[in-house]
Amino acid sequence: MEGMGKKTRNRPPPRPREREETPLGRRKEGSGLGFILPSSSLVGGGVEADVCRNGMGKDGNGTSAMERREVALRRAEAMKLKQFQHDRHRRRIPGTGKPFPYRAKATQLGVECPGLGLYFASLPLYVAVLLLLGIMAIYNVVDNYRADNFSETYQVQVNDTRETSTCHRNYAVTNFVLRGTIGNFCDDTRTSDPFACPAICTAAEEEDPACVEPTREGDEREQDGLCEAFPPCAGERKTCCCAMELDVEKSKTPTKAQYWIMYASLCAYCAWLVLLFHVEKKKATKYRASVVSPVDYTLLIKTRSKKSRPLDNRTLYEFFSHYGPVANATFVLKLGNLLEKADRLHKLDVAHREAANAVLARRSCWRIHRHRAAKLARRVLEMKEELEREENVPLQCKDMAFVSFDQEHHANNCIRDHRSTWWESLRILLGRMEKPGARFEGKPLEVKQAPDPSDIRWENADVSRASIRRRRGISYGTVGLIIAGGAVGQFYLESWGTDIRLEINQEFREGSGYNESIPLYALSFVSGLVVVVVNMMATGVAIYLTPYERWLTKTEEESWLAIKLSLAYLLNAALMPIVAANRRPESMYASGGLAELAVFVQVLNAFMPDLYSVVQPDTRLYQEFRWRWISTQEKMNELFEPNKFKLSVHYASIVKTLGLAYLYAPILPIGYFIGFVGLCFTYCVDRYVALRLTRMPWRLEDQIATYARTSLWLLAPLQFVLAHFIYGFKDQDGWSLVFWLGIGTWAAVSAMYWGGLFGGGRDRGLEDSGTHGLKYDHAAKDLVLTWEALVEEKTAAGGLEGLNDFERIVVSHNDLYTPPLPAMLPYQLTNGVVAHYQPNKTVFPHNETLLPGQRPETGGEHSRPVPVGDHSEVNGEP
């Protein structure tokens, strides 16, 4: 020890890792609840002082930051979307995942994630409809360019002498974009700018010495002198000027064919929506039938019984056996509060180990850092004790259950017994009839197909209805206020921009000769950029608040998020600029006006978010800066964990691109082609992001696509309303007939669509999922992954690196209707939960006796097992 220096004399001897003492007691092997420093060293004393003086350069496990980074990167790569092999019974084989090829078909993607496959199957249809509408609008584009009625000259007329003179405008009147708008006809006195269209500037002779005295030759004035003597009135110039008015005699009128093409486009758009409905319905059904899983056999049951019930599932088996043999039935336990506490304990544990390791690695040796580590240790201990007290609280069941039948046919029996038509639902709502189906404990049941196990948010299962209504009201109100605030801000920004354009134009009118092209283009670009920024802010706030609403499934959460984002995008990007431009309608087709702004808004909204999703500059810079200072593997995993491919955001984005092109089309028909190019770009970028950058999405259903179609239905009448009241079409000859015919056509098609004339909506509970009589125990065979297969699949490293106990347990229960049980839960409590959710070892036999109120076709002899079809052989069984 003499030759080792003074700094090593007080160093404590090393302790065996498996026997390391922690503030919570002896560390349990594999528990994931270990701590790096003993509590005495965190509170004070000489130990941490020696550690800070000496340092280690590595964490408590002896691994460097670079090694932890490599493990985190391997883990992140393993979490991305993978294509698995399936056996002959269409069951996924664990450990066979590999990256999808970039040109993978939507059907292949739909096998692993139905929602993602449906998105990429629908996106080409969005591209196709924009191309179709663009082709139909070619006549409108050509007709607009052929009008060419913007004028670089105007006529000055003096009232007293009736003298006239042709004057040249010393500013840019139009550009390529404006010539393609319907404003090129200059036929609307409300929206046509006399400073860009043919105009007459009328002046009166005044005896004012301030007036410029024009030169004369004989009895006639020089033409240039008359223009100089009477410039257009603007700003503070009230005298010695002329009043500019539109020359209606030189205006041109759009052909009525333009209006009828708009009507034909509306009909094509409605037909496309019906086609989209059928394609998405067919694809969703196909994706579900492509994989046999417990979802095909399981129903989500909601009761209205409020009495507290014991932890006994036998009543479920006995009741539902009247529909057929029952493989498994469990009431849902109220574990949401416990799961949230366990999750908070896990996060506190990770934060504490990070702080303690930072002290050991000599990166945080200030007293405040040591104090933070000690404070986290105390908070972990308090949370641990709070969870241990929960062992004495008896578990309670919620008025909700999952019932898995032995065959899909019997699950359909139960759904048919409790299903009501829309007419019956209306009578039930009015109190004219009772809800059909057998009663459970004297109360009616709500029966529907269960969501995928990975789609369930178990922590939200025990939230009361009153709390849900309150939370969602607060969330919707907050998001509504943010959207309204952004909309008001955008409105005033556009109004301010309009005022600036008018001020700049006033300088032109006064003959200053100022070149306006650059500032007006810049103003339009900045306004479009602000629209994109506001949309991105609305996206972040909506995503942050959505979990607070406590939806039971991720599909519901994502669906309502898509609705909110779609409305926010269209409100900020389309409606607010249109309303702001309507404040000064004469600048709508002027340089820097609404028509020019619409181009920048469409281009920036179509390309900028997609480019950001690929580059991700903030995330990459933060990762590059932060990874060197992270001391634990869990935090390193969290830093490099890929984002999820949020279908709600991407659906809202394509609705926004289509909506902008469609709503601006009456004045800017070339917008269809901008949207077409933008969606083509989105399709390519989204495939790359989904298959190479983001993590494997949740197995969401097609509900998000259904909600997106609902938003698209509202665009058709909105386009006609904007054209009639905002764009100034109502005074045009022949438009009124087209307007009312279009509104009536949309109303008729909508009634037929929602009434089921074009085919009923997708009924997940009664559609054929392709089980062909395969039994539940065969379908659920080997779904719980072994520890070795899970590690190989998740980390792609063949070991335990980068995967803690919390992740192991959550993922291993991913395919069964069992809540994730973190290792932080007390032992006795965990045993009670496991015993309650323990699957039944034998199938509960069917009961052919009909229940009171049960429909005969759903019980009796129909409850008997059905013959097994083509998929009866499992692992060589006959």
C-alpha cells in the first residue's frame, strides 16, 4: 500500500456484487431494484469524498459509456419493425424477426401491424384521387391562364374635361402563380384588385398650387404629364389624385364549364370516399385473418353491476358456457393505481442509479449532486414502503371482463345475442325497449370483440366513468383553447400581413418605384412557415395531453388524437388564412395575397414535416451531446430508444395535404398537383421512417382510418361553402345552380353512405377471422416467449444486455390478456394477481340450456363444438 499513494488509503475494500447492500436492504439477484452506493455514502462521510477524488471512469458495473452506447444501439435496432416467420397455422414464430425490405407490400406490413399496413394500403388511394382531381381541373387551369386579364396599364380620366390617358404601372402586377388563379379574369368587384386589373382612375380638376402643373402643347396635355399630375389616391394623398376603380367593361367572365367541373370533382370525390371505405374494410379484414391469435376468440365484456365481487371467475364460466365451451374468463382487476406506482418506482430507481453512478464516475461530485442522489434514495424507499402497504389492501374486480371461447363460432354466438340494429338502438335510447340479450346478474351487457392484448392500457382499466368524463373534458377544453389561441394568432398574423401588403402597395401607387417582389414573396413565405410551426406546436401539445384522457386502448387514443390534429391543421393552415384574407378581399389575388400564400402553405406543409421526420436535428444533436454523460444502461437505452410511428399524426398529415389542395382548388386549381407531388413525397418518406427509423408500432386496428374518413367527408361541402361566400362565386352567372346541386348531391350520398346503402361498416365481432374451427389452446400455444427467445429477439445480442426485468415482464405478457406485472410489485400481491389471471387448465364445457332472454339461435344446440376445418392439425396431431 505504500507505493500506491495517499489517495488510496481510505478506499473501502470491494464488495461482492451479488451481496451489495442498498437503502432497501440486500439486493435480490435479477430483481432490477439494485443501487450503486450504500445509503451512508450518499448521506455523507468520507466514502463519497474518496470516490470523487479518485473516480472510476466507468459505472458501477465496470462498463464504459461507449460500451453502453453500443448496447443501446443494438437494442434500438432490435426494437424496430420486423418481419416474422409464421408456422402453417399462421402463428408467429418467436425469434425469427428480420427487417422488412423497403419495397415490402402493404399486406406484409399488415400481418405484423394491421394499422400500419392499412395506412400504406390507403395512402396510394389518396395520391390517386389528387391526381384524378388534378386531371379534371386541367381545363380550369388552362382557362385561367388564357384569360390573361391582369393589366400593366390603367386609364386616367379627368371629370371636367373628360380627358383620358393611358398610364403604366411601375410595379410587378402578376406572376406565374397568380395567372393560374380565377382572379385572372378580373370580373368580381369585391375580390379583384383595381391596382392589378384593368381600371379607370377618375380625377377632378382642382385649383391647388400643390398639384403638379402639366406641360401643354397647344390645347392638349401630354400623356405622361397627366399621369404625374393625378397619381392614384393612397395613404395621406387625398388631393391632386385619382380614384382607382375596376374597369368592368374590360373584365372577362369564367366559363360555366369551370363550375360544372367543380361539381364533377365533388361527385368523383364522394365516389372515391366510398371506394376508400370498401378498400380499407377489405384490407382490415384480410390483415386480421392473416394471423391466428387469441383476439379471434376473446370478447370484452362490460357489465353494469356496481356491487363488489370476490376474486372468483366461476360465475363468468357458468354464464358464458351457455354460448359454447369457454377456454378462459377473468374479471379485470383494479390494478391501475398499483401499476402506476410501480412504474414511478422503476423510474425513480433508474434516476437514483444514474445519480449514484455519476458520483462514482467523478462526473457529479458537487454537494448538490450527492444530495440529489441521497434524496432519490429516500424517495425510492418511501415508494417501496407505500407499495408494500398495498399488500394489505384486498384486490377488487372491475365491472369488465375478458372471455375467451374455445372456438370463434361461440364468441360470435355471444355477440349476436347482445347485438342490436340501429333502429333497436334508437328505441333503447328512447326507452321504448330493453337491450337485447341475456342478463348477467340482472344487468344488460355490452359485448364487443376484444382489442389486441398489446393495444390495452391496463393502467387505465380501473378509472371511473366520472373521472374519465372529467379528464377528457379538461383535455378537450385545453386542446381547444390552444387551437383557438393558435387560430386567433394566425388570424391576426394574416391580417397584419395583409396590412403590410397594402402599405407596400400604397408606396407603389404613389409612384415611388419600389420593387415589391422580394418583400411580398418573403412575407408569404414567412406566413406559410408560421403555419407549419403552429401546426407542430399543436401536435406536441395534443400528444402530451392525450394520455391524460385515460383511454382503455391505444387505438382509441390514437383515433381521437388524429381527429384533434386534423381539425387543428385545417383550421390553422386553411380556414384562418382564408378568414383573414376576407378582411381585405381585394388583396386575395394580389401579389402576396391569399392565392400566393396558399402555394407556400401547401408546399411547406407537404414537405417540411416529412423532411424533419427524416433528419430529426434536435434528437440527433441531443443524443450526440448527452450520451457521454450517462452512467447507467437504462438511461442510455432511453436516450437511443426509437420513436414510435404515430399513425394518428401521419393520418392527420395526409388529411391536411388533401384538405389544403381541395379547399383552395376553386381559386387555385394547380394546388391539386402540389398536393399530388407532396403525397408522393410523403409516401416515400413514411416508408423509410416506418421501416428504418422508428420502433415497431402498436398493433392498432382500423379505427383511425375510419375517423380520418369522417374528416374527409366534411371537406366536400366546405369547399362549395367557401367558394360561395368567401371566394365570391355567389354573384357569378350559373353558379347558384351548381352550388345547390353540389350540396344536395353530397347530402344524398352521405345519407346513403351512413345508412349502409353502400355496404355496412366493418363488424370485427362477426367477420371471419380464418380460424376454421381451430381451438383456442392451439391458437395460444407458445405465445408466451421464453426468456432466451425474448432476449435474442429484443436485443439481437444473445445476452441480457440492455433489457431489464421491467421490460422483460411487460413484453413476455404481450400476447395474452394479462396485465404487465413489474418486478417492483410486492411478492404476495404479485402472487394474488397471477393466481387470478391464471388460465384455466381445461376447457369449461358448454351448457345447452337457454338463459332468460337469450336468443335461441345463439344457444342450445348452437353451443356445441363445431367441426374443425383445415387448421385442425397442430404439431402433428390428427
